[in-house]
Amino acid sequence: MRTCRTALLTAISLSLMSTIALGQTPPPPIQELNALVEAGRYDEAYALASSNLEAWEGDTDFDFVYGIAAIESGYANESVYAFERVANTAERNVTRQRARLELARAHLLTNNLAASETLFNEVLATNPPENVRNNIQAFLALIDERKNNRESSFAFSIAPTYGHDDNVNSATSNGLIDTPLIGEIELDADGLKTPDNFADLTLNLSYKKPLSRDRTLDVAVIANRHDNRSTDLFDIDYVLGDLSYGYGNETHRFRHSLQLQKVYLDRESFLETYRLNNSWQRAGSNGWYQGLALALSTTRNVNTTASPNNDLKDTDQMLLSGSLTKLGPSFTNTLTLFYADDSALHAGGKHNGRQYYGIAHSVLWRLSNTHTPYARLSLQNTEYDSEHPVFFNDIREDDNLSATVGWTWQYSHRFSVNGEMSYNDASSNIPLFEYTRFKYQLGVQFQLQ
């Protein structure tokens, strides 16, 4: 009998302990999560929900608010699984419908257009309220636009510009230059700072071929004619061909491109550049983007009767840059650090080899849907590899300050107007290479697609 009482007491004790233990399990933090979401503090809500995910994944209320926090924090993939659970398990029809809507939006953000379109149409078929129908129709229109973007497309633009440049040849204004070997020399007029008005015309033809949801092939040909009105000596034309391959997902994007550029000076062949560009961009949360780029190029200068030793300027270049971008509601700020190494290919042109590094900051202001002011400021230091053959007492070192401000008016999808001013200040330990340059221009662009 005593044994039975002991066993009974033990069972009751274990049952009470189990009940107490269950009573001590904290409930899901639904109220706190809802408060954070309603306050727009999505990152905090996502962090709190993630820390409770293992314990409460599968709870309908928790899954729904976790999905909202995830999608608004930039984690659309994570929100998909949460909304799928709610859409399939919620007892209340209104909860299932809301989950389907959010799931459709999550599929759209992850570029799963077919699944998104199906879900939006399913909800639309249930005759939802008018405001919900309007939102769904807007999303379906966006899906149609995305689908069209997956089709191969051609685009063509023409951009004429007219302006004034107070130093078309980036030359010094110092008429007398001191040299180590023969003393002071007087520069020819063509070697001095030369102001002029100019007309510029750019033609751009591009072809885009989507290979899949995340892969694209792009081909572009750009032709530019820059005509100084008073003198032809510094007229520059170029043709650029580009073949690019892009791939990745909503977070990481990669692009590789091959470029060939042919430059003409006063309508005579001047130089050719072959370039391999490689870039990576990461889309973070809250509008933050990080990027890295590596460009490898080789430049070949063309010898002429007037300049038979142009090929001494031939170089191979490595250019590395890193960027940090913040995309805000009105402003986009980008900070870029860059470093380059130009290796001279001929012993006689070793003084053309150089290394340079610098920093640049640009800001773009979305003043309205049609008006976009912008500005850019950069600083660069350049150090050359060896003594200049004429100025052999010093190894050349330059500092360059460049500033640009501009304004774009997007009158329509096909037509825009752009005004821009730029200033450049180059200082050097060799006076021949010191100059300032100020330029302003006004142009339009016509886009056909």
C-alpha cells in the first residue's frame, strides 16, 4: 500500500513539475514585434523575430509578423517561407488572404514573376475591396513590365551638346618654362592654354539579350564627335564597342565586359585601347550598396609622320576601385576609392609609367520625378616611374582636383535636357604640366527604344 502511495505521489509531483515548466515557457513576442513593425523599425523587428525563430516557427501569428519584418528589412527570401506557412495553415480566411498578398509581393521582389502573378490573380478572383484591387492591378502591371524587360531589345540615343571650354588642350598658361639643359624656353602658341567653343555629338546603339531570370548579355556601340569651333588640332573622336555579361541574384550582381576603343585626333588615328572590366555589387539593407571593380587594359598609340615616337606612350593598366553607395528617398551618395598602375611597355617611354590613387564623392538629388541635380568632387595624386627626358632633375608628381555640378531634366521617357559645369585644377612639381580648366555645356538626348 505504501508503495502505491509513493508511486502516486511521484506521478503527481512529476505532473506538477511538468505543468510548472510549461508555464514558464515565454509566449512569442507578438505584441513587441507588432509595435516595432507599426513604428517602422523593421530591422529591430527582424532581429527580434530571428532570435525567436527556432522556438516559434510554425505559429501563425509569429510567422506572419516575422514575414513582414523580413520583407521590409530586405530579406525577401526569408519572408517567402514564413508567408507560405501562414497561407497554408492559418485558420482565418482573412489571414490566409493577407499572407497570399504578401507572398505574392515577396515572389515579385525575388523576381519569381510567374508565382507572383498567379497569387495576385488568385486573390483578385476573390473580389477583394477596391483599394486592394487597385494595388494588385499596379503590381500586375509591374510584372508585365518586368516580363517585357526579359525580351531582347534594341535602344538608340542621340545626344548633341554645345558648350565652352577655356582649355581645350589641358595646357599650361606659363609661356616661359625653365629646363635643366637649355634654361628658359618659350612655348609655341599651340602648347599654351587654348579656349574655344565646342559642339559634341554622341550616338549610342545597344542590344540587350536576357538569357535567364538572372543572366543578361549586352552589346553596345558608342560613337562620339567632339568638334572645337576655332581649331581642329584638338578635335577628338572615338568609337567604343562593349560586350558585357551580367549575372547574380537580388543581393550579389557580377558583370564582365570586353571593350575596344579607337580614338582619333584631328580625324587621324591616335590610339587604341583594349579593356577587360570586372565588377561586383552587393545590395545591402536600407539602401546600402557596396561594390568592387577591376579593369585591365592595354593602350597602343599610333605613330604618325608628325609624331613618329607616339608608341613610347604605350602602357598596360590595372585599375582597382571600391565604392560605397547609400540610396535614400531623395539623395544617392557614392564614395569611391581608386588605385591604378600604368606600366610603360618601352624602355624609352619609362617616364610614362605611373601610379595614381584618389577618392571621389558624388551625390544625386531626386528633386522631383523630372528634375535631378547632381555633383561630383574628386582628388587624385599621381607619381611617375622615372625622370622626364627633358626635366630630368625631378621625377614628376601631380595632384589633381576635379569638381562637377549638373542638372538633368527628364522631360519625357524619350527626351531629356542636361546642363553641366566642371572645373579641373592640376598642380605639378614640373610647371609645364600645371593647368586649370573650366568647361560648361548644355545638351539634349533623344531616346528611341
